[in-house]
Amino acid sequence: MQEKLHALKEEALTKVAQAEDLKALEAVRVGYLGKKGPMTEVLRGMGKLSPEERPVVGELANKVREAITTALEEKKQRFEADVLNTQLKTETIDVTLPGRPVNLGGPHLLTSIVTEIEDLFIGMGFDIKEGPEVETDYYNFEALNLPKDHPARDMQDSFYITEELLLRTHTSPVQARTMGEYRGNKPVKMICPGKVYRRDTDDATHSHQFTQVEGLYVDKNVRMSDLKGVLNQFAKQFFGEEREIRLRPSFFPFTEPSVEMDISCKVCHGKGCSVCKQTGWIEILGGGMVHPDVLKMAGYDPEIYSGFAFGMGPERIAMLKYGVDDIRHFYTNDQRFLTQYHKA
Ligand code: 2U9
């Protein structure tokens, strides 16, 4: 049996030396060390040996197995190194080739406009506040002096979720919530940018979801002239120093008196053209002095506190500033539109 083992070792080592690739090597391994191979057969036959012979043959069998395994492993490593070396020689990378262009992203025009508006108001001491897009009927309407029978509360005009919950139709509830939080004894100076929802049919100037930035300043002795000063500052910084503003009387349920603000047309400088519909002026936002009932509902005594509020649509403002002719461009994400406004 010992001779047989020696012969097996020599035979296997010769086959390992002759193997020309990994496949041949694996065949040698299975052939000699596999379950059906001669080594297994030898080990199985050990039971028939005398107790003196058994440990001697056992030790030799282990040595033979080890010698074959080591030879197989060494040769395998040599083959693998050869494969890697060939790969390294043939698969060279030309580092001088020009790179493929990468499309760089950038902020969406609407994001840039809202950020710009925020920065201007932060510069005038306003805080930025956010609130929920799913609102209660109370904060969206009731607290803003829009009583139950007001036409703006028509189920047909808003996305109602339940009788009491709806998608906010403006960002004003954020201001109502903030005033409520301050419990009527602390000034409020904030703007609230965010998404709002109305049941409108989408066209070039309407969208069922759009953006608003509203502002509120409540303190002792806040006057209409403060509103005019803040809005004039905003208009000149945003649209250009040469632009003039004017306020026209208007109506909103949450402000009294209410105004709408126009800026002078940059195309005709007030002479009248097709952009300003021959008026020389373009409407950009609405505002007014906070209605005493709105102050009262939020816990502010209108005899002590007064405030101004305003609201604007960043899409409309961006359309005017950049000559965008369709509000849907903001939401359809056509790269040809969006990339025009990426800063270099
Ligand atoms: C509180 C009190 C008063 C917010 C105001 C406007 C006037 C306004 C529109 C402009 C175009 C919205 O984007 S738009 O459709 N907004 O004209 N918004 S006053 O007044 C408030 C808000 C909150 C507590």
C-alpha cells in the first residue's frame, strides 16, 4: 500500500506539471483527490490494515495528499498570475484620450428666484418660516377672515381632502400659525415661501400647483408707509434700480386697506407697449394692512398692534424678469428650458 501511495504521488505530480491551463489542473485535482479518486480509495482500504501498519500508512497518505494539494495550489497561482499579466499587457488604458462630457446640474429657476427673494427679505430683517401643505379649514380660511359663505371657500376651487382638511390655497396659514404661536405679545417679521394648490385648469398663466412668497410684519406702529418702503426696496433690488413702483387700491378679505403693486415697464419705461398692455405698468404683487379681525383672531390686540402683509407668485415674477411665456415651463422639466438659467 505504501508503494501504491508513492506511485500515486509521482503520477499526480507529473500530471500537475503537464497541466497547461486551469481546467486541466482542476481535472487533476478531481481525478486524484476527488471522492471517486484513488486517494479516497486508499483511505477507505485502511480498515483492512493491521493496527501496526495503520498509523504509518495514514501518515504517508496525509503527506501524499498534502504534496499533491501544494503542487496544485502553486501551479494554480502561477496560472492566475499569467492571466493577470496578459490582461495587464493587453488591456492598456489611454490616459491621453479626452474625457466624455458630464452634464452638470444646477438649481431650478424657481429655486433660484425663491432663494433670491428670501435673501432680499432676510437683508431687511425678516425670518423665513414654513408650514404644512395639508391645512385645516380654520387656518386656511377662518383665521384669515374668510367666513363660511365666502366664494373663495367654494369646494370647486380647492382640493378638499375631508370637510375639514384641504391642500392650502395660499401660504397665509403659515402666518396665522406663527402669530398664534407668539400669543399676541411679540412682534412678527417673516416671509413664508412654499407650494400652494388651487383647482384651476392648467394653461399658459394658470397652474393647479404653484409657488407663493408671502410676508407679514406685525408690531406696534407699523404703517402703510412701512409696507411701501419695504416693497419699493424689494422691487428695485430684484428688478433694477431704475424701476418705479405704484400702489393701487384693491380688496383682499385679510387686509384693510388693500393694495396692488405695479412696477414700471422696462420695455417702454412707462410710455405704453404690448408687454404692459399700453399702460406703462405691470402688476407684481398684492398686500395691505392686516385686517383688525385677523389680528384679533390670532390673539393680537388691534388697538396696540398693527401690521402689513403682502403676497407674490415667484413664477409670475420669474416670467416677467426673464420673459418666460408659459408657466408650465416651470414644471415640465425640459432641459432646454432649465439649463438656460444655470449659472456658469
Ligand atoms: C395674514 C394676513 C394677511 C397676504 C396677502 C396678497 C395680498 C396677495 C397674491 C398675489 C399673487 C397671491 O401669488 S398670488 O396669487 N396675494 O395679493 N397676499 S395680502 O396677506 C395676509 C397673509 C396672512 C395673517
